[in-house]
Amino acid sequence: MEPTTQLAGKVLIAMPEMGDDRFARSVILLCAHSEEGAMGLMINLPTDDVSLRDLSAQLGLEEPSDADNCPIHSGGPVETERGFVLHSSEYSSAISTMPVTPDVSLTGTLDVIEDLVEGTGPDIALVMLGYCGWGPGQLEGEIAQNAWLVGEAPMKLIFGTPDARKWEAALANEKISALSLSSVAGHA
């Protein structure tokens, strides 16, 4: 068996062949990938029913001054009560921050939410509830079945593109037009 190619720091772009509707047109930033499995966060699915203000109240924190500027995203279907913050790399938690790319880091401890609420957190952030996870070999199998396209993860895609446009933008970064994709093969 060939060694696993490290995909951490790349994005997974859902292809039309994706068999799971929960991931249709999704873009997932892979935060960790090894022979033991993979973990990522969906970067283009804001929640409709949870805001930073709601999350702060639930955690017993003071009300954030700019709560409307920080929507909460669904990071994925696993452990949907668990929080993660993808953020610019100038910020580092005193407890634990993991670099994902040279420009993007991940913090999953409460102190980053406290810092965001107090206005001392990262300059740029996406707050997530839940994550996407794969067991050993599972992600590689899904990629081989054409469920995912692996692409680059520029900071502009993660933080500077509207959520509704991230799927098309991720494809465009790979020089692929969404119009050229089809879930059904044609015959001439």
C-alpha cells in the first residue's frame, strides 16, 4: 500500500457524484490528514439559527459588540455541539492553536471565543459548530470514487468569498467551470 498523501491545508470540493446530500456543493478545509483518518471544516454553510450573540449567551459570556459580523457556520455533521474557530494566523491561543496553512490556523478552545467577544481575538475568523471526519482510508476511497476534488485553499477563498459563491470559486481556483460538471455521463 502506498503512503497516504497529506492533504491537510487543502480544500475538498464536492463533485456532482457526491452521494450524500449533506455535502452537496460543499467546500471543506482539511485541517488534519494522516493514515489514521482526516478532519475538516465546511467553510460555506452558515447556520440560519445560531449567531455569535446566541453562542456567547449560551456560554455565559458578555454580549459581543460585533456579533452580527461573525456568523456561525456548520463545520460538519460530527459533534455539532463542539466549537471550532478557523482564523488568521496572527492569533494564537494560550491553550492550543494548530496551523492549517501558513495563513490559517484552527483553535478549538473556549478562549478564542472569549477573545472574539472581547474584541481581542483574531483579525479574521469563521466560527464553526461541528466538523467533518473520516476514518482510515475513507477519504481516499471517496476521492477515488470522484466524490471530491482536492484543491488549493487560498485565504481569499476561505475568508474573502461570500459563502454562496465559495463552491464555484473553489472550482475556478482549479480552472474548472461549474457548468462543465455533470453527474451523468453523456454519450455522443
